[in-house]
Amino acid sequence: MLHHARAALVRIRELFRSRSHSAAEQNDEFSFHIEMETAENVRRGMNEADARRAAVLRFGGAQRWAEETQGARGVVTLDNLARDTRFAFRRLHRAPAFAAAVIATLGIGLGAAIGIGTIVYGVLFRDLPYDKPEQLVRVGFITDGIGISGDLHSSATYFHFAKSARSFTELGAYWTSDDFNVTDGDAPERVTVALMTPNTLTLLGARPLVGKLFEPGDTSWSNVRSAILISENFWRRRYGADPSIIGRRIDINRGARNVIGVVPRSFDFPTPAVDIFYPAPVPVKTAQITARGFNVIGRLRDGIDPRVAAAELNALIPSLAERFPAITPDMLQRSRARVSVELLKSATVASVRPQLVLLGVLVAVVLLIATTNVINLFLLRTERASQEIAIALSLGATRLAVAERFVIEGVVLGLASAIVALPVAALALSTKFGFTAREIPRLHEVSFTWETAALVLGCATLIGTAVGLIALTRTGLGGLFDRLRSSRATSSRNWRRAQNGLVAFQVAIALVLLVAAGLLGRSFWNLRNAKIGFEPRNAMTFQVSLPWNGYTSYADGAVFHAKMVDRLSVLPGVMSVAVALRVPLAGRGASTLDLQLQAGDGEGRPTVASAGNMASADYFDVMGIPLRAGRSFRSGDLRGTPAVIVSELLAKNVFGTTDVIGRTIKQSRVGSQPMSFTIVGVVGDVHWERIEDGYAPMLYFPLQRGGDGLPSDRSAVPGRPMDVQYVIRGTQLPSTPTIQEIVKALDRRIPPTNIRTLGSLVDAATARVRLTLLLIAIAGVAALLLGVIGVYSVVAYAANSRVREFGIRLALGAAPTRVGGLVLGDGLKLVFVGIVAGLAAALGTTRFLRALLYEVKPTSVAEFGGATALLVVVTLCATLVPARRAARTHPAVALRGE
Amino acid sequence: MTIRQQTDALRGSLDLLILKTLSLVPMHGWGITLRIQQMSEGILDVNLGSLYPALQRLEKNGLIASDWGTTDNNRRARYYRLTAAGRRALGQELDSWKRFTTGLDAVLRST
């Protein structure tokens, strides 16, 4: 015991003693020795010079002993480290294929793992950037019984809970809108507005960058303060971070408002896209539970559990009927009304949690595979170097030195792969694979930071060290004798079995990904070549939203649009211009009509769901939608029974035929009489929301130019053209500034938005599939690469350890091809197991891709066969290399090795 | 150690010799070589390449300790001395060495 403690003490002392001091002492000691020896030699009768030479000779070169003695003292010096690192570089330089394989495997694996891991962590686990985030909850109101999905509140339920609940210090309600135009200054702008009860910001713990936050009275329309807050982004973008912003009047849809403060960028509630925070009342106009649109969040009182709060709110539901007589207990029961209380953090990311967790697991598996492959490659290398090691040991190299060699090689390779991993991680974190906070909440909070870089370097070093150490234990430095006794055999067998399993697994994963990539590739091809029903080339579109003040009637809007069309039509290169409520494939955010239609003459015939649009006379011509029968719209089509045009699919769905000109179609409306229309034309079908959904049944209402074609009775008009799309076809399309100039000249408050070519709409419609295809294809190629490296290293390792057997076989007259066949057989067995497992897994999983597949079955034989063939060919090539080497084994060399 | 007639049997006995030498009186490295030479009547000649690493190893293991001192003719030298652990180790090593040589003797005599 004491003995050990003493040894430890000496070691510690050595650590603190500077090396030069130690070396100096040693020099003293040695020169003393030589001096004494010289004196002794002189005493024996030598002359001075000979005596000295003899003494030095006997000492055998002071420098060498100095080094050895240092080694024995247990000081690993920086000099040694630098030298060993140089050696490691030199050795790796001599094995470029090995080094490249390791660096690529580990670099890509680690980079992807850290990049995606950082995203998963940042989205799922990092605390929200608000005060005491563990107290913040989202309160949902759920009514499964009446077919309203989601967890939004009605004004009545929010009011009730905010008044009565004791579990919360505050409950706030908010919703967002893109329906606001800011019209101060020269350039009108479409903005994103968060409307909220004034307490919402304070309950989250927001602190203004400049100015103040809302006060409770700010929601009242008569409040002279007319307060709004703006976001830091909007402040910088539109006002150049003007410090005198406080008190500035801003004209927005609902009149002039005063800016009272700026909300910092770091506080990005509810989304980072918000430009303006608008104080809004939640008035209980009609006490219903069906009209819902409020997100409700709350701050729990200290020590209150979300479940306790949920229980309290659920108990308060029956008393809704007491506070609001319009809400009956029967209605509450029938709707199965209940309340959910979930931590705000998990509620924010609930929609993407399963996918992200899956992604995290996948990434961990990839890293595991990459590391295993690297270990296999290392083992293969050390197996080949085992003789060299044995010689080094017998020549007197210490085991520590040999061990050091392995670890340093591992660390050097680890750090080299960090050079690959860093840009991979940075790329993953900066592109975020094309996703935005719109699809994945909180994604904007994630970025590449110094911590990420440090994590990459740390992991690379750690994995490098671990790989070096594992390689070391497997070559049995500690067991030179073990090797003689061949006791490694059993542990080797287990190890090899694990290796084989992992490689088969890699092959399986590669196959699944390749099949998926094949299916998505075909799907993408089909989408690009789908007959979408309109001509996207040489055409563009943009959106205009008319403000409510100034455009109160159908005619006001119609006149504006007519002027716009006239001015756009005379631009050089423009052939035709049209207006519609919406264009196909315009994506979310554009307004759309959902109609319930019935044949006008067929009482009791089923109602058919249809999409609706409103189109000017030239719309079909400009879009390139063919007119199959009848005519397009003309002036006066809104008089009497208004005219409509139907798509072929709608005609078939409602009447069972496309011969429908002159027939009547009825639109059922909630809470009023059905409205009847006369069909004047039939047009070709278009893909409406998404290409994947195929053709949609469409009903077109006339969008008239105004003037004497309009009826005087407003109730006879189906909707008003307030938020519309212009479509322009021409050999030369107008530039964005030209369009902005033309709109501004008519009304300086209106910003044209979503200025795009029709082609870009089609691109965007296929973007989801393209992105997924790209990701899966990259993953597939990476998995294929990993699989190839895995198969190669395992087969080569196995072949290497059988080299003596091959030698004997060859010496006894076996044909080289037979020996090669043995190795090939080993490899094929692995690949076969992997492919069988992979095919089974692919059959089980490709159906999850169904939503992304277009006109290709998830079990398409061509894709399964193609992927399998590719995998077989590639892995066969990986097996051929060691097989050929085995066939060329020289018997004498193999046997001499032992 | 031992240049003349080096055999495997003697390898490793250097530690024992050092401990034995130091058990009498603290001594510097050169003194140790001289003493071993004298005591073995010139048969054993310590290889210096083994001596100093052995001294360091023994010190690291806590069997001996070292201090700087001055010699009779006023030269600075590092003196090594036996620690309590070293003294115990010496006892054990001597025992096993004796058993080893007895065994060796018996075998050699019987043939």
C-alpha cells in the first residue's frame, strides 16, 4: 500500500518538475559517473585521453541513456509526441486508401450526426427563450364529437377560463394573420401580424428593446393611445433601426396606430416572421364553442402541475353553460369537450417530435456504423502490421511506445476526419436541408456555433482514441503470449460474428435507402411529366389584396382589376392578361373556395364537393386551359341566374356526363338558401392544390370587369374579388419594379406580392418530393459507400487471418481460383443475408412514403430489383479485391510468416 | 547487467544486486557499479545502460530514494538509499533467489 502511494508521489513530483531541470540533474549525474570512471582508469595506468574515451564508451553514448531514463521516469514529452505524430502522418501517407476511407467514413458520419443531432436537440430539448419556461403551458380546447380538429379556443371558452381558473397567474390568447398591409411612406408592404391579448407578452416575460409593452387598456378601439408594437426585424428592415420610432404613426388596414415599442429578435413568439404585434380584445359576441380561432397559453402558478391545471379546467367545462346560456350542457356533452394542458415547449414541437426522434435514432445508427467500419479498417491494418509489431517489440521497443503509436494514429485520423465533419455539420446546420421554421418549429433557433465545432473536435478525438485502443486490444499487444497459445480464437469468433451482423445490417439499410431513392426518383419523374392541365411556360402571376376601406362593393374591386388588366396588357411583349381568385398549385396562403354542389334539376341527388375559383373571361386562354364545350365568360354573366363554367371532372361527378351546357347547378350554403347557376362552358381539368392529388373538380364563377354588367342586388353575387391573382402570358414578362409601379400608380397603399413565374409554381409543387428524394439519395449513396467499406474490411480481415490456410491449400495444389472462391463465398454470404433482411425491411417501410409517391406503387418491382442488382454488383466488387489477393497468396510467403 | 557470461537466469537480478548494495550504505551510481564489481570479485560488471534505468525504476516504485550530496573530495553526486519498502522487498527477493539457486543446484548436481 505504502509502496504504491510512494510510487504515485514520485510520479506526481515528476509531473511538476520541469523537464529541463530533470535532464540537467541527469547530466550532472552522468558526467560525475564518467569523471569517476576516468579517474579510476587513470589509476589503473591509462593515459588521460584513453581513460576518458573508455569511460564514455562504456557509458555507451550519454544521450541514449538520457532518453531511456526519461522514459522510465514516465514522462511523455512533447518532443516524443511531435515525433510520433510525424511518424503517424508518414505511415498514413503510405496508406492513402486506408486513410481516405477512414477519413471519409468518419468525417461524413460524424458531421451528419453532429449536424442533425444539434438540430434535433435544439428543436426538441433546448429551453424556450422565455422567463421560467417550465411554467409555460399551451391550453387546448378539444371537441372530438363535432368534427372540429385542432385545439383552438372560442372566445367564450377563453373568457371563461381566464376569469375562473385558479391554476394560472395569467392566460393569454393570440392568433396570427397575413392579411395586413402597412401603407405609410412610399412602399406599401404586406406584413405578418400577431394579434394578442395585451397580457400575452408580459406573461411570457418579454422585455422591449426600445419603448414599452402593452397595457391592459390597449385593446379598446376608443383608446387614444392606439398602441402597436413592432418586431426588431421589421424595425431594422423598414425603418433602418430609426431610434425615433417610438410614437411614430403607422397606417395599417384598420387605421393609423402608434408604435410604442420594439420587441427584440430573440423573443420570436409566436413565429419569427411576425412584423407587428397588435393588441386585440377577445370579445364574446356570440357565445359559441364552434367558432374557434384562439391559441391560448398560460403561466402556471408556482408548484402547480400541468395535470392539476388540466383537471381544474376540465371541471370548469360544465359551468360554461351557466355563464353562457347559448351553450347548452347537451352541446358540451355531444361535442365531448375537454381541455389539454401541455408544456409550451412540447406543444410547440409536438407536430414534428416523432419524425425528429426517428431522425435522431437514425443518425446515431449511422454514426455507430461509421465507427464500426473504421474499427474494422483499423483491425485489418493492425492485423497486417502484426509481424512488424512483433519485430519492433523484440528489438526492444516498449509496449507503451507501440500502444502510443496506435492511439496517436487514431487521434490523427480522428482529427483529420473532423476537417471533413466540420463543413458537413456546418452545411447541415446552415441549409437545414431546405426546411424552415414553417415546417419545423424552432428551427430558426438552431445554428452552427463554436460549441458545435468544439463538439465535433471532441467527438473526433474521442472516437479516434477509442478506435486506436480497440485496434490495440484486438491485435493483442498485451497478449503476445496469448497469440502463441491461440486463445484468441474464441473471443475472435464472437467479435467476428458481431462484425458480420453489423455489416449485414449496413447492407440491409443501404438496400432500403436505395429502394426508397428509386421510388422517389420515379415519383419525381412522374410529377415533372404529369399533365397538369395548364401551360406553365412564358407566363407569370402575382397577387394583389385590396384593402377594405375604399373597396366596399363588387364594382369597386372589379373596376380596379379592369384598369390593372388594361395597363398590363399594353406592356411590350405581353400577349394576354387575366384575373382569378387563385391559380393552380399556388400553395397555401392563397384563398380558395370549398363548395358543396348538386345538380339543379335532380332533387335528392348527392351533393358533390368541389374546389371553386373566380375567373375573368380571358383566364382559360391565358392559362392554356382548353375550352371543351360552350363559351367563356362575357359581360352580363352575373345578371339573372349567374353563369358558371365547370371542369370536366366536376361535370362527370355531378351529372355523370360532360354534355352539360345550359344545365343548372346548385350550391348549398350554410345558413341560407342554395344558389343556382347556369352552366355556360366546360373546360379541361387542372391539378389544383398539389400535383400528387391529381385533378380536382372545379367550378368557376365569373369575375366581371364591372360597369353595366353587374346586378344591383349584392346578394346575387357569389363573393367579391378582394384578394386576387393576375396571370400574364407573353414573349417578354414585366419585371417586378414595373409591376410595383403599375399597382402603385392605381393605389399607393397596395403592395403586389408573390410575384412568380408559373414554372416556379410547378417547381415548388415538386419541391417536397425533390427535397426528400435528394436527402434519401444522399443517404442511400452514403449507406452504399459505408456498406462497401464494411463488406470489404470484414471480408479482407477474415481472408487475412486465413492466409496460412490458403498457403497450405495452394501448396497442396489447390487452384488459385478455388481459394479466391472461398473468400468470395464469405463475402456473398454476408451480402445475401443483408439483402434478404433489406428486402423485408423495404417491403415493410416503403408504404410510409406513400404520401410522396405519385403513380408508382410502394412495392414496385422495377425499383426493388434495380436497387438489389446495384447493391449486389457493388458489394461483389468490394469482395473481389480481397478474393484476388487471397488467390495470389504465395504459399512460401504465407508459411514463412509463421 | 552482467556482461561476462550473461545468461537468462541472471537477467533481472540487477535489481536485487542494487538493493543489496544499498542496504549497507547510501551510494551514488558509480559507487554501486564499483561495489558490485568488488563484491563479485570482478565476475559481475554492471552494464551502465541497465543501471541508470534500473535506478529510476526502483525509485519510481518507491523501493529506493535519492538525494543530492557531496563526496569525500567535495563533488556533487546523487546518492541513492534504501526505503523501508525497499528493505522489505530485498528480504523477499533474497528468499526467492535462494530458493531459485537451491533448485538450480539440485538440478545441476543430479545430472
